[in-house]
Amino acid sequence: MVGLTVQNFLSAATGIAVVFALTRAFARQKMSTLGNAWVDLTRITLWLLLPLSLLVALFFIQQGVPQNLQAYQPFTTLEGVHQLLPMGPVASQEAIKLLGTNGGGFFNANSAHPFENPTALTNLVQMLAIFLIPAALCFAFGEVVSDRRQGRAILWAMTLIFILCVAVGDVGGDPRQPASADAGCRQQPEYGRKRESLRYSRQQSVRGDHHRRLLRRGQCHA
């Protein structure tokens, strides 16, 4: 777990450092250097990712996401079935996973698992956390190149693409077919397909999936 945590932070910091190197290339037209990669990695990890991850992890803990180092706990359901209750540092791993757009979640079901995403509020915060740093980097670009309009233009372009993709996903994600309705067939909304959480609406699952896919992350509602 320690090794995965290090990689989660360093992979996110590396991506942000590359963005700043590219940004400096536009801004430093009369200089031959783009900064020090090791200094950037250290500052991004200590001053950006760690504080944000701490805040998000504390919020997840308050919402009911597990955060401990205990072994899986056996229990018996009301039906008499013996199962294992998953334990582990879920909240802290989820925080950096979302902020750094890192791979899959703590559980195989990812954000469809009730321990990883227990409430509608955590579902919303997870989607916002994914977009937080990418959106901030647009404004950072405008500040570094001394033209805030450039940063806003990049953000608006990203937002437009996102809105179009979500609109298509909302329409295409509806399993009800107009042809069947015209034939007089009674149709019910279907849930439980791939990437759709049974606890939330179809729109929340579709939008959550688009958030993650547009940001090239391997985690979605399983």
C-alpha cells in the first residue's frame, strides 16, 4: 500500500510538472531553461497534492468511507450468509486517486461500491475532485503567460467538449427505445448495467462515467 501511495502522488505530480514545463516554454521566450523537474515535483507533492488529499480524505471519513489498517471483518447477514466486511485505508487512497486521476479504486467495483462512494454527496465531490486540478491548471496557464484570457479560452474549450459528451451520453444511455414505445410496449428504465450504480440515478452514473473517461482515468461506476 505504501508503494502504491507513493506512485499515486508522484504520477500526479509528474503530469502537473509537465504541464508547467510546457507553460514555461510559452512564457520564457528569451530563456533556454524550463525549470527544475525535481523542485517542481517536490513543491507539487508537498504544497498541493498532500493538503488537498488530506481535506478530501477527511470529508470521505466523515461521510462513512473506511479509513483503518484492520483486516477484513467476518459477519453474518440477516439471511444467515457469512461474508467479509472490507477494511483498509480507503478514504486516503480514494482522495489521491481522484485528485491525481490515478487508475482504479480500492475495490473492484470502484465508485459503485458503497464503501468507496457511500452517499450522493460523496459522488458529487468525487466528480468535482477529478476536475479540480485540470481546471486550475487552465487558470495557471493564463497567469504564467501573463494573459488570463488564454487560460479562460482553454477552460471554455474543455467545458464545451465535456458538455457535448455528457449530452450525448445522457441521450444514448437511456435503454428505452422509441420504436418499442410506438408499438405499445410498456418500458421501464433499466439500471445495473456496466458503469451504472444501482444507488443513484442513470444521469449521475452516466455523468460520473464521462467525468472519468474524459480525464483518461481507469475508474468508473462498475
